[in-house]
Amino acid sequence: MVGLPYDCLANPLGAVRFTFEKAVAAGADPAALNGKDWGAGDLFRDVLFDQGALSQVPVLNAKNIGHVQPNTLVRFRGMIQDMLGNEFYAGVYKDGSSWRTNKYRDVSQFPMGSSPDMHIWERHLLYCIQVPGLNPWADTSSGTVVARPVEQTSPHGEKRRRADKEDIDQMDVETSEDGIQRSSGVKKLREDGHPSQNLQLLESVAGSTGFGSCTMPRDEGDSLSCLIKVYDSSDSELKLNDVFEFIGVLTFDSEYQVDNDEFLDGFSEDMLASLPLNKVPRLHCLVHRKLAAHDFLQSTPLELKPHLVKEVRQTLLSHLTAVLGNDGLAAHLVLLHLLSRVHARIDNFAVGKLSFNLTCFNKESVSIFGNQLTLAIKDLLPFSHIVPLTVDYLNAASLAPKKDYERNRLVSGLMQLPEGTHLTIDETQLEAGTLNSVGVENARLLKYLSEYQKVEYDFKYYKMEMAADFQLLVLSEGKSTILPADLVIPFRPSSVASGEAVAAETLEAWRWYLATVRSLSHSIDSDMQKVVENDLVAARQANRNLSSQDLSRLLTMGRMMSLSFGETSLSLEHWQMVKELERLRWERLA
């Protein structure tokens, strides 16, 4: 088999040019290629996924950005923190008798001059950050990076003359002894000493005033943000707060210097959309895919077999019971809580949510059992975050994202999180005090989130509700008044776990189990519907204080119980288990 005439990893722009020229040679009208994939996307999908080259593509993070060569293929896993609109650029133009393209580029490879044969195209601009609350076990940006050579320095501390200063085009290729052309690996960032037309001057985003400077639930202080330029995709494919893996051409130069007088009139609709090339890396996206919990697992997923699911369920339930001081009832309810998700919305009600309030905690018990539980959750779920709720915190925290009209950007807040994030709210530190206007608003926002699974974004002149899907666990001394939960139960431990380490294979099995059964569909057949309806009517007659939300919660618990056994239809056995859990819960509450 003859090798490819380009290196897709080291010289992706060579592959883009090759497929473009091939399409034009086949008779395609260059002007009609706007918004269409002329073969480049299919080529990279084949190389990355069908041929298994994805593992060879570097995954960007703050620590390795200086070791990855610009204009090579990279991956960035992140959350869409802001959508910056669209950007116009010179998509195709004529260089003499040849058609050229600027797709997947910041800089024109060849001088464009003032040719009338130039067509303006459009691309989406996304500002992405590393996933907030991403737990260490789910962070694939370490250990999978292909190291790239870094520039050497002279004894005097000055950097060696850069390769891009030479008159060599990054798109040039060299022929090896085997006759296959490969990229020279030399980058070129400017043409004729001028910056590209879409560069705009902005303040540094790496400093305290940047996009990524907002309070975000990340334990690391070295998170990386990235400007993603997306082509040939509809707006419906990309949504705020979604987690994506973007694979494309990296553009980044820490030495690049620009002055205000250097800028040309760009085509960007938003003057603040393009960030300084020497501050924020850009990724021209060739392939993107939305990530789910399964995409963060480190091992090959197991096969969904009933006996295997039951076995994993039992070991996980035993682990949670030990973590919770041998409180089996609390452990059963925590398991159902971890499997909950919003699967539908009826009017203003989020169907499927199951927030959980464990009461009877104090500062001492929360330091033992609360820490054990939050660490266990951190080991099980890809995204989680702990909020230590105090009066000072409520009075100072920035919970809701806000629109900054001066910079024309969305300033993130704690509650701008990806779908499926687990939030543990520790109320045991909450003491008597006075809430200021910020504190009152933050308390209202938390209550609204707990009740409706919605976050209010502050656009100064109006509020915009954004649907959320967070798992809320509240640890408190008494029943929480700030975050009304679907399930409330007093915590009653009888022992302290030994703290033995869990085997890595067991942890992976638990993670696979939670990710798999949580995503299953569920239904109730007609016979079980009659049984459930009769039981709910009887429960309402026995206790007139039961609300429609209580009855809906019982249905949600039935759904979660079935799913916990890997079954997609409610059985009488599992419904009876839910009724028994509810009976024990009411006994404890009494």
C-alpha cells in the first residue's frame, strides 16, 4: 500500500490543501464549498478513529502547551463557556490561476492581493475552558500527550533564531528516502510581515482580568482556555455548557507581538471575539464530538449483563454503606440519588431529579462521614464539586454567570457547570448572620436550582433561565431551608469505615456501572401502571399531607431502582423495594 502524501498529525494543513486541490481538480466550484466538507473532515475521521491514530494526538493542557508544536494536530477537551458569534474570513481566493483556501488558518499562506476572485466565508467562535469540577481520574490530558521538541536557548538566554523567520512555508514538504512526501514541520505565522485579517487586540486572558479568571470549581490553578473555530456545523450541534472534544489545527505563539497600528480591518462581527495570538491558543476544528460519562472511563467498557450488573451493584452498595457508617438506608438512597438525571420537563417541573438532604450532621461528623462520602463520589463520577455554605460565602460568591457588556463576554459563575455535575452543599458551617443583597440573591438562586433544575443567567437588563441537570446533595444539621430537597433523611451511623483502599479495577467497574445504567431508557407497562396508580391513591388516602411532588418522587425512585439492577421496565419486586425504603424513611423522620 502506498503511503499518504502528507502527515495528518504533523502537517494537517497539508492534508487540507491536498483535499481542497483534489476537489477543485475534480470540478468542484470553489465558491460553492462554503459550509461544506470537501473531504478533509472525512479523511481525519478515518485516520483518527478507523485507523486508530487518535491516541497519537496530543491533548492540550496548561502544562504541555509549550511542548506542542503549532500548526500540528491537537485535541482539547473542554466545556463551551461562551459562544462568541461568527467570524468572517477570506475562505477562497485566486493566486494567479490557482485557487487557494484559508480554511483552518489564521494566516493566509499566499499573498491575497486585491484579487476580485475572493469569497468571504463564515465560522463559529467558541470560548472553551477545561471542564469545571473534572475529577483527576477522568482527566485524560495527562499521560497521553505526544511530546514535541521545544526551542533551545543560547548561553546568553536568547532564543535561537526561529524556523518561521526562514523563507520556508509550513506547507512545504520534503521527500524522504522511501519516496513519500512528509511535512517539514516548520511553522509560518505571518505573510509579508503582516498579521492575519482577523486578529484583534485584547487584554491578556491569562491574567486576572481574563476569560478564565472567573471563580470556577477546579482544584487546579493552571487550567487552560482555548478559542475554538468551528466550521461546517449548525448552531444546534453546539450548546453552551456542553462538554466536547475538539480535534484540529493548533495556532499559538507566545512570542507573537502586535501593536494597535498593525491591525487591518477584520471581518469579525465582534471586535472582542479574536483573542491575542500570544495569550490564548486557537484551535481550528476539523472534528468534534460531544462527550458523555463513558468517554471519561479509562478502561474498555464492560458488557451489560444482568448478573454482572447485580454483582457490581451489590459491591458498590456495600462500599457506600461502609462509607456512611453502616447506615444501610442512607446508602440505598444515595445510590438512587447518584443514578438520577433530568430526562424530561413538564411545564416547570424537571422530571427525574432526585436531590438528597442528609440531616443530623455536625462539624465533627461531617469531617468524618461527610469527607468520606464526598471522596467516594469524587472517585465515582467524572464531575463533582463541594460548596462550603457560610454566610460569608453567600455574601461574596459569584454563583450566576453574568454578561459583561463592556467586554462583550459572558463572565462565568460557580453554577455554570456541565450536565451531570454532582454538587455537595455543606451547610454544617452555616451560622447565624446577616445576608447582604448578594447573599439573598445567591440563596434564592440555590433554592431555584434545587426546585426547578434551572440557573438564572444575569444579562443585567433581564434574566435568562438555562436548563440544568445537577445532582444536589445537602449535608446539614437540620432540614435545609435554603435548598429544599426531594429526599430528606436523618443520618444515623453506627461505625466508622476502616478506610481501606479500593482496587483500581473495582473503581472502574463502579464508574462503568453508574455511567451505563444511568443512561438507560425506562418505561412502565400497563399492568404495573395500574398497580402503581392504586398504591399512590392508597398512600394519598393514608396521608393527606402527600403532595403531587411526593408522588412524582416515588415514581422517580421506582425508575432509579429498576435502573440500578440494569432493567428498563419497572417490576413489582422493585416497586415493593421502593415502598419499603419510603416506609423506613418515614419511620426515621418520625
